[in-house]
Amino acid sequence: MSMNDNEEITGHRASPAMELDRIETTDALTGLRRLPAESIDCMITSPPYWAQRNYGGTPLTWPDGRTGSLGLEPEFDQYLDHLVSIFDEAHRVLKPSGTLWVNLGDCYAGSWSIGPAHGGHAGRHAQPGMVPGWNHHANPRRSVMPLAKLPVPNKCLCLVPERFALRMVARSWTLRNRIVWHKPNFLPARVKDRFACSWEYLFLFTKSERYWFDLDAVRVPHASIRGATTPWRTFREGPRRARAVADTTVGRRELNPKGKNPGDCWVIPTHGSRRYAHPAAFPEALLERPIKSGCPPGGVVLDPFMGSGTTAVVARRLGRRFIGFEANAEFAALARRRIAETRPVQPLEGDRGVAAAA
């Protein structure tokens, strides 16, 4: 989609009544319900993975009547029910021109690692329906395991990301990309009967066929091969002209002088921060492409699972506004401190700093 097309399909200013540049201490579902319809340009988030960590916060009563924290459900079907109910609200608040990016990981049946709110594996924080177990596959420390029998055999991948994507498509979302986030510095694994996990999904969803997308903002240099420096020519000049330049292009393809499409496999290392401790923080590099390509300058980026605030930090640095929800008050305070230290590339209209909403 060209920039001219983008200009025709989106107006990216938020509602004047909506407070921007704020982190609200609340759960994702409650926070989304408070936002006006079609008010958000771009959503980027990584919800709690199923059966991985207890992030703390007050357990929520879900639309199905169950009470508990997201990710601690006894069965992954319950987890997926709760997760898509959150993204039903996301569908309402996202503009027709908006994009939704969701990072989601998987786990193996029988290898759960849920523990204390800060990512440990003590197992004493088990929710109703779960019992202490021994996490001998992922980490040889005490963990918790669901009581329910799963519809997959022990040691089998649960395929939670794939099941999530299918449910989203069934609820009127359009899945535009399954991006592979490859982690070259992935953690070593103790397992000896399979390969270590080195990548996760980043899904790109939209609610409309036409939406804001600026590919030129994220193009990468062409490979240093024959034809890489040849001026870009379109095949609209005719087949004879195309044949004339075929020997100086790669496989008779066009070469854009701004660079090539980065593709759907992104090699981005993970990295932690002792200063801003969080058990599952985004690397900033992972967020730059979605924000540059999927949110117009000055638009509003929402992360309903804000964590340590990386989404807001990158959005602010790239000249976008932001809203974040975080159920853990300690993480929310951490995010506000990080954001207060981040300035935009250029001053934003009406920029008055970061609002701290309790």
C-alpha cells in the first residue's frame, strides 16, 4: 500500500477526550472497555503465555464466570477463551485502518513452569485447579501443573499460538502475517530428545482489507549480489524493456532503491536489563518495525499488557503517542520511570510528559 493510499484511508488523531501518554494500573480487559470505539491506530502486545509465569495482579472474573489470572487456567482452551475475549474488545477500539501485532509463545504438555509473580518456579502461587508438580523438562525446580487432562499427549507441543490464530480469524480478524522472531541468543535447553526452541511467532492482524502500512519505513538494504546497485525499473515499461534489464536484476525482479521488503523472519536477539527487571521484556528492536510500518506518525500505540513499558518507550522515541495497561502495580511504576526518561525524536503536539494513572 502506498503512502498516498495510507493518507486516504486513515485519520490518525485520537479523540480529544482520550488521555494519551499514560500507563494505567489495571487489567487489559477492564482498560480496553474504558476506551472509545475506533480510537487506537496500532496495538502491539505480548500477553502472558499459558502455563509459563504468574505475573501477579488481582485475579479477574471473566465473561464465562471463571475467576483467575490470564495464563494460569487449568486448560489451554479456557486460556484461549479468555484471551480472545480481550481481543474482542481490541477489535472494537482499533480503527478500521489499524493494525494488531501479537507475540505469543508455546509450551509442551507436562512441562509447565508457573511460579511466583516475578518469574520464579516455586509453585506456591498455584491457582485453583492446579497442583504442585516437577518441571523436569524446562527447569528442574518446583512448578505447578494443570489437573485437567489435555487433548494432546504428554511432551507434545500444545500449539497454543496456532489455536489462537485460528480463533482470531473465526472472530473476523484478518491474519496478514505469521512473522518468525528468531532469537540467535536463545537459552540452552536441558532436553536431550528434541531441539531447543529458538523462535516465537509475531502475528499481524487487521480488521479491514485496507489499513495503514508503510513498507518504505522498514525496508532493508538489498543483498550485495549482481544487480543490487541497478536503478529500479518497473515492468510497466513493457516486456521488451524488462528483458533488456533482466541481466542486471535479480531473477528478473524489480529492485526498489529504498531497499527490499524485510520478509517474515526477523533475527533479533533478546536482552535483559538489571535496571528495569522484568521476566519477559520485549527487545526494543522487535517493536521498531511494527510501529514504523503499522502506525502513522503521531498516531496512538496501545499495549494492554505493558509490562516494563518497552512498547511505550519505542513508540515515544519514534514520535508516536501511547496508552498502556498493566495489572501489576510494581511493573506499572517501573514502566512509568522508563518512559519518563525517554524523549521523542521530535516534540509531539501537546506533549506534556507521562501521565501516571492508578
